[in-house]
Amino acid sequence: MKTVSTDLMSEIGGGIDSLRGAMGKIGGTCKDCHEDFHLKKD
């Protein structure tokens, strides 16, 4: 998470398209951990 957060900060000056790519990485990082704690649906 720390690495992708740093990447996000480096993209701030690059416009909205740069931020979108960096935000996607943060979302993927969060999803990786949260998936482990979801109840499995049968």
C-alpha cells in the first residue's frame, strides 16, 4: 500500500488520466486484502 500511495503522489501533476491509473492500483491493493475476509457464498 505504501508503494502504490507513493506512486499516486508522483502522478498528481500528470493530469486526470495519470491519476486514474494510479487509483486503479490502489483499488487493486485494497481488494487483494479485503477478499480474504469476505464470507464465501455457496
